[in-house]
Amino acid sequence: MLFVRPARLSDLDEIAHMARTAQPVLHSLPHDRAALEARIALSEDSFRADVDFPGEEFYLFVLEDSATGRLVGTSSIVAAAGYAEPFYAFRNDALIHASRELHVNRKIHALTMSHELTGKSRLAGFYIDPALRGDAAAHLMSRARMMYVAMNRRRFTPEVFSLLLGVTDDAGVSPFWEAVGRKFFGRDFKDIEMASGGRSRTFIAEVMPAYPVYVPLLPEAAQRVLGEPDPSTLLAYEIHLEEGFEPDRYVDIFDAGPVLTAQVDRTASVAGNQTRTVRESAGVSHGSDATAWLVASQQGGEFRCALATLPATPVSAAHRGAHAVQGDAPLDAATRAALGVQDGETVRCAPLYRQDDEQDNEDEMGETQ
């Protein structure tokens, strides 16, 4: 079965292979082996550290197939984007140009370089082996990060964001980069994408335009892709929306890809999070109301997350809370082994997909107030 866990230095060879072959490019995972080893070591230190507030921590997760021990995916969290240097993005502003004499009043969109996302926690480095079929594994790899956030709130900011790849052609050429970035850098998109190391380099501020870029002056091809995800990232985009992320007014400074933001308290992995007691189960049949759930543990300090079919457990407003046990989690032997849990221990659970009764729960909360 597939499960998510923190990366280890012993995973270096497999992670290096994923970093080299991943499409789109994972600029959060350097291709240089020594730099990648240092990044994994930082992740190990971050997971072990006693953290009271987000700082320079970096958390790298891997998706492992327990049957083979092979790694088939990776994702990460940057505790505070731009901790050492500002994190840059374009802010899409609406500027009013008006003249009473000419009876003109026009709203013009303009892109202004901003570092307002600096300091906020960021989801990054999402990659799934293309050979995996179905979208369940992608949901697990992406949303396991938010399960970790739900269990370790002090390590992250109340608002998180994610930057998705903008539209590029089959050759990796970005229409937006050709219209804007190349004019200032004079280099290919992929070269600067790798050199930027996650949009936190001083050369960005030194070279990119300091004044607003007026959108109507850009070529139509560049305007069309503004804030649009590349087709290769549509699944990741949909998973973020399922989690509760929403498009914001920011776009990537290089390819104009969308920036999605979310309040942690309102995400599906936090708002729908339940604490349940592990019960031994021989199979996965738990009644007609059983659905797919994310199940996470942190036994012995190591985080694990997997998918399991669990019965629905409606929770009233009076019994909500991170520490209240809200039902049982019948798990088979393979799932218990992957999570490192035994009968009677507790796990944290969240529905893989948003539940139809969420609105009913909200109405119930309103009635009890």
C-alpha cells in the first residue's frame, strides 16, 4: 500500500532521480546531489526540532510503496517562504485611469512586483510517478502535508499558499516569460527557474521591472495565460481546490502561474479533522456509509499518512475538538503497519473528499450558538 512519511538521507538516490526526471521541474529540489543532500538533512533536522513558530524549517515528504519499498512521489512544506530573502510574486492590481474632460474612466490591470507572501507557509515540490493510475495517490501525496499542518499548528502560519506552474508549450517555453522575463534577463525560462531556488533570490529584485507592467500592453498570448495553470498541473490544481485553496490576486513572476491561498482553519484537512481510536479489522467493509479517509499518525514522533475506508462519524458542535476522540478507525493489518499504530492507539482522520453533510454541521453549529 502507499503511505507518506518524512524523507530520510537514505532516500537520497531515489529522490535525486525524481528531481532530475520530474516534469514540471521541481525547483524546490536541486539537481545538484550535494545541495539535495543538504536539503534532505535540513528536512530531517526540521522534523526533529522543537518549534514554537515557523522559521527556516523545510519539511520534505515522500510517497512509499510498502510492498516494494520504492518511492513514487514527493512533496514539501516551506515553513516561512522567503525566510532568508524576500519571496517575490506579481500582484495583479486594478488601476483607475480617469479624465473628467474626456469623460474617460478605465480600470486597467497592472502587475506589480511584491514580496507580501514572504513569511507565509508554502506548499511546494509536488511530484507523482506518472506510472501511478488514478488520482487517489495524488490526493494522498498532496493533502498529507495539510494533515501534518493540522497536527503541528505551531510550526506553520495561519495562512498557507501554493504556487503552481503556469502555461508552457511542449518545449517548455512560457508565453509570459517570453513577453516579460526574457526582456530583462535575456535567458531561457528553465535556466532562471532553476536559479531562482523558489523565488527567493536578490537578483530577482535587481533585474525584474520595479514599475508596474500594464497587462493590456502585453501580447495576447501572454495575457491569455495570466493566472492559468499548465495542463500538466490541473490535477494538482483541483486537489488544492478540494482542500479549500482559492486563487488569489498574485501570479508567478516568471510564468504567471496561479498562486492559491487558504486559511488553515478553513481547509478540509483541518475543519474536517477527527481523532479516532484504532481498531483491528480484517477487511475494508464498514457499511454503506463508508468512504475514503486520510489517516495520519505521529507515533514516536514520526509522521505517517495513508488512505483507508472508514465509516462516517457525524460529530456535533459540542464534541468537536482536536483532542476529543470522535469514533473508531477500523484498520487492516497493512494500514496499521504502514502507520506504525496498534489497536487502541489514536489517529487523526479527515475525509479524502468534502462531505455533503459539512453544511449540515455548520447549520447545527449556528443553531447551538
